[in-house]
Amino acid sequence: MQPKYSFIIPIYNEEETLLELYRRVSAIADRMDDLVEIILINDGSQDQSLKIIREFHQQDQRVCYLSFARNFGHQIAVTAGLNFVRGQVIVVLDADLQDPPELIPDMVEKWRQGYQVVYAQRIKRRKESWFKRFTAYSFYRILKYLAEVDIPTDTGDFCLMDRQVVDVLNSMPECNRYIRGLRSWVGFQQTAIRFERDSRFAGEVKYTFGKSLGLAVNSLVSFSKVPLRLSTYIGLLSAALALFMSVLVLYWRLTEPDSPLTGFATIAMAIFFLGSVQLISIGILGEYIGRIYEEVKGRPLYTLAEVGGFDSHLKFYKNQR
Ligand code: UDP
Ligand code: MG
């Protein structure tokens, strides 16, 4: 029994939303023209999520699940789902129903027209704090400006991908995974489908500010060398400034030998300025070297504690890396 459609849903402490999620997603699955598998990935939840997922799996043979041994993060959870999918058409969506499953048939329609990637683009975010909206808005614009691949603005991980694309993503070994970026990087025929993003069905946001910031830094470092170059530019700028200041000091020394400006203050300012430029540059270097270190270690992306419904696939996981 080979499913044609695979839905991938990462889950971290979503006990309040799971029932409603299942209701809406399975309603869509019932309407599809072929077999569907629903892959739920438990990303080390501490609440009852795993128990509920197991029950879904027992009641409904379309539901398979992977359960991580700890919290590895949203991007890794999606990656695990992609590793295990069996369908031809793969849809990734959030568990909190901010990505309406009702959009899936429209996405499939685009796929039938020949697109291999159909990503959902938010035209509006309902009831999210102004801080989240503002940071997200500016982040996507900065990323678009700096990134070497064209990553569309205001798109999340909610998307449909063809098997071909998923095979390419699965063959990419990098462990700092920014899936939206990788998805743009692969190419193929891509198109957007626009939607208004609902607010969370229940529960708290699982992406804390720290996690979002981590993702933002990761995406910039993974897809842009501009920050590295930036430190060179700042260095050049400060060198020019230092040159200008020394000319100024020389001028003052000759014309106004008693001016206090030529003394301590000038020196202190120059030291602080250059010191901070160096520290910033070292920090930027550190970000990149840290990534290299992570990649070189070549650790597996996740550890599975439990799997339901993929017996033939366990082999794949064991052979990974
Ligand atoms: N999530 C996850 N691991 C995490 C954090 C979040 O699998 O460490 C899942 C979460 O359960 C949800 C999705 O990722 O299905 C998006 O999370 P959230 O709604 O908190 O983020 P936002 O909507 O702000 O992007
Ligand atoms: Mg959400």
C-alpha cells in the first residue's frame, strides 16, 4: 500500500490542538483522490502529545509517527518527516492550525498544473503581537536582500513539494537546516499560494524569541556571506576614519598645540572604536566557524525513541550517515 499524498506535521507540546488538528486534517485526507499518510513527528514533547498521537495511530492506519528522544527543533522535525515520507506529493504544515489544512486541495491543484513546489505566502497575520509581526516583517526583508538564493518573503514552512524535490532535500547532508532556504535553493518550478494566517488554535507559541532568533541567524549564515564581508567593510571604514583622525590630530598639534582634543579623549575613542570593530568581526567569524564545526562533526540530525507505522523504513534510519 503506497500512499500518494504525505502530510508532515511537527508537534511540540500541542496536546490542546491535536484533536482539532486530527479532525481537520483527516477531513481533508478523506477528500483526497488517493491514499494519504499523515506523519506526526513528536519533537520531544513533555505533555500528553505522544500519548494522543499513539491513539490516533491505533485508530487510523493512515497515521504514522516518529518520536524524538528529546526536543531537536522544528526544522529537524520536518527533516525527519521528509526522510520517512513515502508519498509522491508531500505537504508540510504546522500543528497549531495556523496553516489551514483546507488549503491543501488548492496546492494539489497547482501541483497538477506542473509545479513541484507550492509554498503558502501569508498576506496577513491574525492576532499576532506587533513585536512578532514587526520582527518577522523586517527579518524576511533583510534575508531577501542578503541571501544568495531568492527566498520569497512571508513564507513559512507550509508548502507542498513533489517527490523529486524531497529526494534532493534528503540528499543534502547539512545539519544546520533552514528548510525554506533549502527549498528555494533546489530550484524546480515554484509558485505561491496566498492566504491569511490564522491565529493559533490553542496553547502557547512554541517558537520562543530565542528559538526564532537562532533560526534567523542560522538562515542568514547559511544563505549569505554578506555578514563576513561586512566585517571587512567595517574594518576598511574604521581604517579610513583612523587615517582621517590622525590627520586631524596632526593639524591640531601644529595649529593649536594646547588643545585638549589632541590628548586622552581622542586616543580613548579610537581604542574603543577599533576594539569594538574587532570584536564584532571575530563574532561574525565565530558564527561561520561554529557552523563548520557542527557540519564536520557529522552527528545524526536526531535520535528516534519510538516509531509507529514505518517498519520497512527503520532500515533507512539505521543506514543514515
Ligand atoms: N515545533 C516543533 N519543535 C519546536 C518548536 C515548535 O516541532 O521546538 C512545532 C510546533 O508544534 C508547531 C510548529 O512547530 O507545529 C510551529 O511552532 P509555533 O506555532 O510555536 O511557531 P510559529 O507559528 O510562531 O512559527
Ligand atoms: Mg504557530
